[in-house]
Amino acid sequence: ELFEDSPYDVVSKDSPFHPRPLSSTQLPNSVFAGSRLRVAYQGVRGAYSEAAAEKAYPNCEAVPCDQFDAAFEAVEKWIVDRAVLPIENSLGGSIHRNYDLLLRHSLHIVGEVKLAVRHCLLANHGVRVEDLQRVLSHPQALAQCENTLTKLGLSREATDDTALAAKYVAFNKLKDTGAVASSSAAKIYGLNILAEDVQDDYDNVTRFLMLAREPIIPGVEKPFKVSLSMTIPFAVKTSIVFSLEEGPGVLFKALAVFALRQINLTKIESRPLRNQPLRASDDSNNGSKYFDYLFYVDFEASMAEERAQNALRHLKEFATFLRVLGSYPVDTTML
């Protein structure tokens, strides 16, 4: 809505500005040409998700989408080949929307990439820090810079994306408003970097998932080549989602199927089961209700391994629902 009349949305291919991101309603009519791998991400040019997409698939054609849903749908409708979407931040925690969308859509996780997030305070040229009264950015970015922004005495307003905030400040030529975004966003939208690394914690890393229409099953013996001179063992992770009946020790039993086989769990996330969030207690005298949950679990093993297959076969004996979201190589770099 902020950019209905923006000239950035109708510029030529030679401009540094791309058209506005794809929305779900545009996907069926979108036609693209070219042989480069097309990778969807949520946001506009200069978003951290764009950098993650380019790290995951170097030399790809990164395709912006206005919402996470549109990125999922773009892959399903063959508009793009892959999607790279955030799932967890070391400071802000899990991106719950994408956990829900993983279950709603039929895409498969085929990789993971980590990106170090370095926030910058941006403003139009000629604007000084003392001229600023407010700052725009994504809610998580604002939270990650809370101490710095408080010291500067700036009010905060949320936007859907960090790069979108930078674009808005630039398009409207605001003199009293800055944006928290990447250095790439500053370059793309012609803004000045007033301060770098304004996040409160330097170790600020976001984990992104690489999604595709078809699954992969990484082998257990194949090495992973880091460079021409260095090779490391092939690190693999598997992600699943399951639900359980209510009862004493049921979750303990579910997690024990991995411990019994020396499989390390790296993440467990619970989400209320949609369309059936509450269930009456079996104790008729109690009359209480409780949540039904979906449990998302990541573990260090490939589905090509017999121990992983046996663990899921064991889990399936008492799980009311079980789905493998993907088995994929793990990114060990923090760039």
C-alpha cells in the first residue's frame, strides 16, 4: 500500500530497482525465461533473505515474493525452482509462520544455510543521527537493536521487511526517519550508512531452509568438499513433524526412540494443532481441556541410515501423525 504510485515498481530492466515482489494472486500469470536457477525469497531487493538465497544458490536469479505464502506457492506452481526462507534466528527465536506453512504445503527441505545478520542504521544523504526522530524496520530487527535505538532516543515503527523500510525512507525522501537494514539495502536504495553493526548482540545468525518440489536423501558415506584442498564428512540433518495422543510420558517415549539409537536431536518446536486446538480431558470429573500439539524435531542423521529408519518406524507405532519434512546437508559456515 505504501508504494501504489512508486516509480520503483515500473522501471526498466537496467534500473537497480526491481518490480514489486510477487503476490499469490500474480503467480498463475507470471511467465519467466532463462536457464538460471530461480530462487524465491520473501521481501524486496536488499533483504537478508535475498543474501541467504544467493549464498545457498550462487549465481541464481533471486525472485522476491511479498509474503512467505507466495514463496511456497511459487515453487509449487513451477514459477521458481527453489525457495529460501528463514526458520530461526539466534536472538529472535523461531519463525512460527514458516513452521505452519511447512505442514500446509507439500514442499521438501533440501538444504539449510546460515547467515550472519549485521544491521545498519540508514538514512537519506544529508541526514545526521541527531536529525532522526523515528526508525523503521522489521519487528525482529528493531528488537535486535533495542539498546542502541533506546540510547539514540528513537521511536520505532514496524514494517514487513528490513529492506522495505529502507525503500520507503528513500522513496519518500524522509529527513526525520531512518531504517534498520543491510548495507546492501543502503546501496540499492541510495541511502547513507550512519552506523554499522547496531544490533545489541554481535552473534546474530538466522537459519534459512532451502525448499524444493522433490526431496533428496543424502548418502551417509559421501564427503562434503569445502574447497579444492579440504574435504569434511558429509553433515546431514533430518526434519520431521508428528503428533501424539495425550498421556503420561508419551513425549518422553517419542524422544526416547532417538536416544536409544544414539541420534542427536538439535531442535524441538511445538505448535498447537490447527482446527483441533483443544480436547476435553478423559477425566470426566475434571472437565478441563488441553491443547493438542504438533512437534517439529530436527535430528542429526540421514534417512538413508538404518538407525533413522528404525527410529521413525518405532515412533510411528504410537504417533497419531508423522511426516518427514526433509533430509538434507547442513551448512556449517556463518557468513
